[in-house]
Amino acid sequence: MAARFKYVYGGNSFENKKPHPEGVLSILADSRIPPAQAMIVGDSDVDVVTGRNAGIHSCGVSYGFKPHTFQQTPPDILVHNLPELAQLLNHQDTKTPS
């Protein structure tokens, strides 16, 4: 499975932990991806705040650690499964500018 990932970072990979943007910003820099083209997917408000702090989009999943925290800190998108996110993103890619 490791061959499917270019980089693997864990909770202790960076000096600062979420919601500090250090981890996200490091991944973006390593990947040479601009923030406007990135999204954090997570199961708690900490992930949403991390995304905001890094200047990227956020997607919450309605299952996992603390999805109830999205009531106070809503993500940009909320999905119930990852195939739903893929469908939403594919739909966005097919829209033509007005």
C-alpha cells in the first residue's frame, strides 16, 4: 500500500500539531501544490480549522472521531462517504464557466 502514497506523515512528523498549518503547508510545499488546489478531509472541527489556517478547502465526513463538532465549525463540504466526495469533485470539474 505504501507505493500508493508519495509522502506519509504522522502525528509527530512536525513540530506543531493540528490545527497549526505547518503539516499541511509542508505537504503542499513538498508536493508543489498551491493551496487553492488542495483540500483537507477530516472527521472533526480540528481538521476544518487546520484547513482554514492553511488557506485550503475542507471536507468533513459524517463518521469518525468527532463529526458532531461540525455543527459549530462547519466544513466547506460535508459528505457521508468518500465516493460521494469523488462525485462532487468530478461534477465540479465538468462545469463550464458562465
